[in-house]
Amino acid sequence: MLGINWDVVIKILTALITLGTAIFGYFKGKEAPHDLIKKEAEIIHLLPESSAGRKKLEELLVKHIEALEVKDGYKRNLSAFFISFILTPLMIVFTVRLISLGGWWQLLAAVTGFCALVFLYGMFDSIQLAPRNENGTRKK
């Protein structure tokens, strides 16, 4: 049927759906703590002043605000993530190709293999929420 390689189409769609779900979850979850605090504050105003539930909810609201304050400076280094996301598979392909050539090319394969490991580490390190400075480097 029109020479379409359905195996490739399915693999591409799987990758795109996975990436789209991750991006959607990232942007949707960004404001989640603020929405929770807003809902809790609205519920507190509906409860009677002397209610035990109101006191418990006020304590919970204070805990959520304190937790949000702690995570206020937490960021991801998205530019480093995307660079590592592109360069990791590229270095892996170069490494495999250089190994298949044999001979002295295998010395260069060791270098590209090491670069692949560094980029792989950078990809996972940069996507984590952590306290970072303006350049995206983790604060110590």
C-alpha cells in the first residue's frame, strides 16, 4: 500500500507521543502547587471559624506554602538537556561506526564513547529540578 514502511511509522509515532506526553506533563505540572494552595485557601473560607477541619486545613496550607518556598529556586537546564539529548545518540552512532572500521579508528571510538557517556550524564543531570544559578549550573 503506497510503499509505506509501517514499522518505521509506528516507531516514529511512539517516540513523538512519548515526547509529547512528557512535554505536556512538564507544562501542566508547573503550576500544580499553586493551584492546590489556591483551592485549599478557597475551601478554608467556606469552613466555619471554629471547625477542627479548618484548623487542620490551615496547618496543611502552611506546610504546602513552606514546601513551595523551598522549591522556589529549583529549575531545569533545558538548553543543556536538548544539546545532550541530540549529541548522546550522535556520539553512540559515531562510536559504533568507528568500532566497525577497526584498526586505529578504535582509539577515536574510545573518545567518542567517552563523550557519549558524558552527554548521557549531562542529559539526566540537566533535566532534574535543582537549585541553579542564572547560567543553569547547580548551586553547591
